[in-house]
Amino acid sequence: SSSASGKSSSLSDFEEEPNVLNYFRHALSSEQLKIVAVTTPNGYRRISSKDPVLRSAFDEVSIREPSVIETLQLLRDLAPTWEQIFEVTISDFAIQGTVKLSTLFIS
């Protein structure tokens, strides 16, 4: 997300801005605010270990990375929608290359 200054912010920014954290702490503890946050397992442990309110406000949900076959199928299913929205053609060769490169370079 971005602040009014255009600076990108993250959950770790709350550690540096206690006034913001205090505002959210009250809203979260009183269940007036619902938030979905995405982070790595290490990020979740780091943030939740420092603040019991944050730990109780967020549930850890682990999502298994899709297999190569599942990824290919997901992209093939999405391709027609992207083709229509962006007015491009996405070949199966491009989809296969994307998956192959992502398995090599994304860990």
C-alpha cells in the first residue's frame, strides 16, 4: 500500500510508528477492523512475536505452492481473460516458458 506521501508501507512500518500501531491495536482488539495481510512465515513470526495484540488478531494460513502442472493449468485457464483484457495473444509456448523460468529463478 502507499501513504499520502507516495511512500510504500508494510506491516513492519508499524514497528517504527507507534502511534499508527496504537490506533490499529485498539481497532483490532475490539474487532472493529478486519485486515488480510500477506507475508512470509518468517515475517509473520517476527511481527507477531513482538506484539501480542497482533498475534491474536491474525491467523497464520499456510498456502502450498502449486506444482508445475498446477501452475501451467492455472495460467492456461487465465490466459483467455488476460488476452481479452490486454488485447494480446498468449501462446502456450509463452506460458510454458514462464513456468520453466519461474521454477529456475524464484525460490
